[in-house]
Amino acid sequence: MKGFSITPVLVVSLLLTAAAPHWALAKETKEESRPKRGSLDLGKGKPAPTDAAKLELLNGTFTKVVEAVTPSVVSVNTEKKWSDKDPQLNRPFFEFFGIPQQPQQQQQAPEDNSPKRNQPLGGGSGFIVSKLGYIFTNAHVVEGADVVKVSLFNKKTYTAKVVGVDKKTDVAVLKIPAPADELSPVAFGDSKKLAIGEWVLAIGNPFALQNTVTAGIVSAKGRRDQGQQGDSYQDFIQTDAAVNPGNSGGPLVNLKGEVVGINSSIYTRTGGYMGVSFAIPILMAQKAAEDLIFEGKVTRGYLGIGIDNVSENLAEAMGLGNTQGCLVREVMKNAPAAKSGLKDGDIILKVQGTPVQDAADLRNMVADLKPSEKYDFEILRDGKHSTLSIKIGAKPEDNEVAGDDTPSAPETDDESGSFYSKKLGIHFAAVDKELRGKYAVPLEQSGVVITGITDGSSAAENGLVEGVLIMAYKRQVDGSFVKAEDPKKLLFVLKSLKTGEKIAFKVFYKGRTDFLALQADE
């Protein structure tokens, strides 16, 4: 209707008036129609269409595994003897997980006539492997301990003897004087046959909560470089089974109830579990542990070589289809490898028929070989495949590469040189007495020394620096390395490189022999 309008206030008023009877009805229904208990079929909807029998079977499998393995899992607690001089105790177990410890209050030394009690150091887990009382755990669990106590599933506690510790694999062996009828050893599985995605259980004592079980899957295998310090051997099983401080040393178990690993560490930014856990493969741990039990020390195979991964550029330059294998960077004099004919520049592809993935893989493989035994090594040399039978040696306790104490080459801005390769961006010259002294090149080394690097060049991008000695080179079209004795000849070869073509160099710098490949620029 023309001229007729409804204000907002009027609209609200009309709506409220119309809704009033419904409010009253809702209130009346709520009060008078409340259902009686038992009259509703709560939770009686249809479940998801699943195979109940299979679910029960999986649940039953988990339960049976836990029932079988839990009696074998022990709690390991360590103590430090009282020290009047240093009551502050080390915390290697917690530090391993990256958990900062709150500073303890200064303790007063007891009076002379009062007993001096040992101080708690840390704790972890372990598992029984023999009726004779042998127990596996982590080396970092018992590190720094004066007293180690082991509590069994039956709540009995024994003082353990530390049979041996191998920090390089983080494995320790304990022994307790318990009667055989109190001990329930685990069964070992084959950690090499573990499949990614396979269910596993972690059993231990996180935060001193006895016999805690967590489940997950094998997330990855062959994890290395996880931050352990020193000359460690790593081939970790990665899982997402929850592992926390106190789980260290406990078993990682498959659904057959077999131990496939020793829970060792976690990746964390907060100090707590973040979904990534690492376990030592049981086959690696068993080898180290048996050496400790029967020989008192771990004996590892030894070749006496310096090794590196095969880069993509180097693989292409050497005619490899991929980067699998391990580059022999250096062969030490009189080492087992040298006596068997292995040479620097060789690429080791297989050991006893097993493919070598990278340098770390070869290192672990050789460590597991028996000293004095011969093994077949498939190698690539000068573009040709061949097999060497190498007699393995025993790894020395402290092995040092010769030349590591060679003085560093002095820094200089002098980039003058007799020859220059624009395609690689390097100045170089024959090694004379002056350059040998300037760049600290040992008398026994010969070749062509780099006297300057062009910024932004292929050489600069690949890390070459002034003072590097080029000992030999190999083009993609060549079958073998050629000694770099004549800088004029080297310049001719470098000028003949096509744009994008790669050339491999054997180089020496600061006591280290290495191999690398450069790509020719326009």
C-alpha cells in the first residue's frame, strides 16, 4: 500500500508476539514429557560394516604378544656413589633425549657417623636374553653409573654387573645373579626382514611407569646421522610407536612376539615424544653384544680406506646410471684394502652380492664382516666391472688417517697462474718449490695446483678453493683417470670440453684425498 511502511522496531515486536505461544509449548513439553530411564535405546545404532572376526584376531594378537614379552622386560636404575666434592650428578640418559634437567639443590655432606647413600643417576629399560641372567640395554642408560640395579617383572631387584658397553652402537650387556626359573628370555626376530608399514610394539618404563606398551608401525629403515656423537654405527629402524625417557633399552617387538630392535632415541624439539622414534636393529645389537660377552670387546671388520658418497655429477662423469655405491677416496698404506688391490677412485658396488647403497651402508657392512676372512667386493674401475677378493682386517681402536695433521694452506688473494680455464673458472699451475711451500703440498704428492677461483664459476659452486691439488682427471668419454702432471695438457683437455660436459677430478687438500666432478660452462 502506497505510503505504508513498517519500522524495524515494529517488525521485531510482531515476531516476538507470534513466537510467544511456541515458547510456552516448548517449556511445557520439557517439563511434562521427560523420558524414563531405560526407555531409550541409547547407542544402539548400526556400527560400521567391518569384519569383527578379523578385528578380534588383531586385538588378540596384540594381547598375546604383550603377555609373552612383558615378563622379559626389566627396569634399569643407575646410581652414583656419594661424592663430597661433586654432589651434582651427570644425567647422560636424559641428555640423550635432549631434556634439560632442573638444577638440584646443593646437598650437604652427611656427618661422618651417618651412612653415605648412593645418589640416583637415571633410569631406563632392558630385556632378558638368556636364562644365565644376561640382559640387553642401551650404553647411554648405564653411562657414568657406579651401581646398576635391575628390577624384574616379579618385582625382585638385583644388582647387575656391567659385562660390557659399546658406545658406537649404543649397546650394553648386563648380568644379574637371578635363578633361571625367574628369567624369561625373549625371542629374536630378523630385523633385516622388517617391512615398512609393519606393526611393532615398544615395551618399557617411560617416566618410571612400569611395563608400558605402545604400538605403531615401522616408518622407515636405515636411518643414519641422527645426532649421536663420535664414531657411531647407525642403521636405525624408525617407528611411530610412542617412546619417551625411560623407554631406552627396551625391546621393539613384531607381532610374532620377536624382538627386532632396541629402542634407543627419539627426534624431538620439545624434549618429549613427537612421533619419531629410533631403534637399533637387533642383528646389529646382537653382534656387538655377543662380542662383549665372549671376547670382552667388540671386534669389527676393517678395510683401511677413506670413503664418500657418489654424487650425481660424479656418477655421470664416471658412467654410472645412479648414485648407488661408495667411492673409495683414499687407500691407506699397508691396510687390508691396499694389500688386496683396492685403489682410490674405485667405486664399491656390492659386498658378497649385496648392493651397497652409500658410504654409511658400506661402513656398517664392513664392520659386520669377520676379520681374517675373505669377501668378494664388486667394484667399478675405469668404467669396467670387476670383483676383488679382500681379506678383512680387524679395526684398530683409534684409527687415524695419515696426513690429517698436514698444515693448512695459507690464505692468499693471489690468483695469478700460468693457465686459466674459463669453462671451469680455475687458474692453475705446475707444482714447483715455491707453490709447494705456499700451499703446503707434501713432497710425495704431485699434480697441478689451483692458484685461483673465479666467483660464480662451476669450480666455485662445487666448493673448490685455492690451494687444491689436482692429481688426476677423467672425462666422461675416457675410460680411466689420467695423471695431471702437465698443466698444458690439462688446459688442452679443459678447452675441448663441450658445454654441459662433466669432468671428474682426483684432488688433494689439507691432508685429504677426494673426488669431485665439475660441469663445463659456456
